[in-house]
Amino acid sequence: MKRFAYLCIILGLCSCTNLDTDFSNVFESVQKEQKEVLPELKTEKIVLNVYAPEGILKSISDRLKSGYVREYTGTYRTNYEVYVGDYVSIPLNIGEDTYNVVSYPNGVQYDIQIKDNKLRFRSLYQGNYELMLYSGGAFSRKIKIDNKLNYEFTEQNNYDIISQSYAQRNLKGLNDGVAIHRIAFPNSFRDKELSFLLIDLAAKDGNTKIIKDEINFLKKNISLSEYDKLQLIKALEVMQGVNYEVPSELLKYNDQSQGLNMDVAKLIMNKPNIMPSEAAFLEIVYKNTEDNKQIGQVLGKWYTDNGNAVKGRQYLNNSQTVEFNTSFGNVVKPEEEIQITQEEIQTPAQSLEEKNYAQYKKFFNDGKRNFDNENYVEAVMYFEKALGMDKGYNEQKDVYFYMGQSHFRTGDYSKAVTELKKSLNLEKNGEKKAEIYYNIGMLYEKLGDKDQARNYFTYVIQNYKDSPWSVKSSMKILQQ
């Protein structure tokens, strides 16, 4: 009643003035009277040490358990604040019944609902959350919620204690440090690096839960490059004898990277328990690989152990190095079959194979000679002819290598990357592999993909430390 009388007096005074009078200050004073007075949320500036993340996590956990609610009562606010782990309760204007979260740190989770004409919000992740409120489907107002930690520290300080925990092989400290980093600095450019640090240490410790959690995080938030997948495989290789599930991202067969496919296959075959999805991947590799004896043996045993003895026998039989000749209608022992098969080999067939290889070698040598003479277009032509006759000869990796180098020198960088990756998949010599990785990095740099180039240079530095290509890679990174 008093408020109504007060408004009437204001309107009466206004009627005696010019119609152009600005009433905003008057109405603003009325609004201020309806705002509740809540203390500003203070933050304490601190410097983290390796023990601090555990304490901060416990503090957040306690807040979550308490279910504390920061209650606002006035309906004229646009800005609200709350500590991470606490609820904030925001009263709604008459008719406001729906909302839309229009801005928030990507990938984070939050709890939000409307009940009893109030909007309640809670999130574990620091940052600004902007919401649009609607009344009967029409826009009503925009509000902002500042969700913040009660401790303030720098991202570099947080990263330093993470690095310290990793160097000390302190898995718990590392896990706590990364958890705090994701709460305080969601969507950081370091997210992928931190995941790989955790996976590396967790793999050495045999902690499958952390590995699974981090792989799920990567899958949800980050796209993995071929380099990332190689790093992931390398980390998981130490998990021999431990049960875990190979990430689905690694089970995507890549036609352009047989080496990566084989690395994943080896990872699967070293597991004590193979999952159906992993066996399905092995089958694809088996069908697309000539040297598939080991994969066939693993698949044969897997199908036999899982109740499909017929299919198991098929894989086991096909994985043998000699195909038995059974066209004679006689039942013989395997040893006799081998002997008969060898005796039936025809000299003309041998001669045909020799002729094929001789022609193949001629094309390869012609291509190499043109490459040495800097006739790169002609070199590619001869190398392609050689590949048309290739039956998995030892020189195949060199054909791809020189084709890649030829495309490199003619400026066709994309084709060069494709051919060098094929060579990399077949190459077994460590020094040569380092050279190829370096060259692929150079090509990505030419293509303008500096991040991918740095990935390849870094891979050489980390995995071929004694190679001169490691020194060259270091110099390239310094020049970027």
C-alpha cells in the first residue's frame, strides 16, 4: 500500500512537468529498494604447490555435499554470482517459465532447472554463463551468472605444479592438478597435452580407470590427429597383461595409413582379453594385409574360445605359411601335403615370377636414375609403373619414398605427404623412419599447417634422440 501511494505521488509530480522528462532515475530508485543486499563473493589469491589441488578439491566436494544455496530475492538483477559447487537461486518475473543457455565454457556440465518460480543453477566449472529468459515464448531478459572459485591463481602456476607431479611420477598429484586445471580454466589450449600426460603415467601404473576417463575426455572434446593416435598407442603399449578397452578412435581403419593400422592390431593382439569390436578391427586388417599369419592365429583362437570353432579353424588354417594341395583326392598327412605341393611347383611359374621382378626392378632403377638427374616428373612415371607390378617386394618402401620426394620437389606437397606416409608404414629402419617423419613435418610446414608440422618434429625429437634428424627437427621448431 505504501509503495502504491509512493508511485502515485511520483506520477502526480510527473504530470506537472514536460512530457519529455527522463523518469529512468526515478524508477531505478524504486528498483534498488527491491534488491536484496548480499555480500560480494570474495576470492583469495594464492600460489599453488603440489599439495594444494587436493585441498581445493576437498573444499569443492564439501560444498557439493552441503547443498548450500546462495539465495537471491529481488527480480531486477541481471548479474548473479556463486561459488563453484554451490547452488544459486534466482527469482523469476511473472510469467517467466523457460530459459536458454546461450553462452558458457564449451564442453562443461551444469545443473539447471526451474521450480517454484525460481531458477536454480550449479556447475563445477568456473566461468560466465549467460541465459535468455522467456515468458510465454517471448523474450523477457538476459541474465549472467559468474561461477567462480573462492581461490584465485594463475594458469601458469597450475601448469607448473602439474609438470612437477609428472616429473616426480606422482599420479595422484598429477590427477588432482589436472582436475583443478579443468575446473579453473575450462577449454584451455593445454587440455590435450594434460590428457596425454595422465594417460602416459596411468599406463605405467596400470590405472585403467584414469586412462578410460581421459580417452573419453579426448573423444568428447578434442579431435585426434594421426600423431596423437601414435602417441596414444605408445602409451598403451606398456599395458601388456592388463585388461582395458582399446579406444574406439583407434579402431577406425585408415586406408591411407597401414602402419597405424598394424600398430593398433599389435596393441590388440598383446591384450589378455580381446573385445568383439577389437576382433572386428583385426578382421579388417587381416583382409587387407598380406603378412597376416599372426593376426589369423589370434583370430582363430579368439573365435574358438568364443564358441565359433568352425570360423576359428578357418582362420587357423589360412594362417599357415603353406597352402596344402588337396586336389588329388587322397587323404594325406600335412607333412606329405607339403612335400607334394613343393614337387608340383613348375619351373615356368618360377620363370614368370623372376621375369616380373626383373621388369619391376628395371622400372624402379629407371625411376631412381631420373630422380638423381632431377627429372622428377619422369621419375614418378617409372615409379608408378613399378607399383603396377609390385607384389610386396622389398623395394616397395623405397618406391613410395622416392615418389614422395619427387612430388616434394615438384611442389605437389599433398601427394608427397601421402606417398611418404605409405613408405613410413613399410619402413623398419629407425634412422630412415626419422628422416621420413622429418620430411613429413617439412611438408606440413609447406602446406601451412604449422601445428601438424610441429607434431612431427616433436615426434622425431622424442623418439629418435640420437639421430641427426632430431637436431634438424629442434632447429625447425626454434625457427617457427
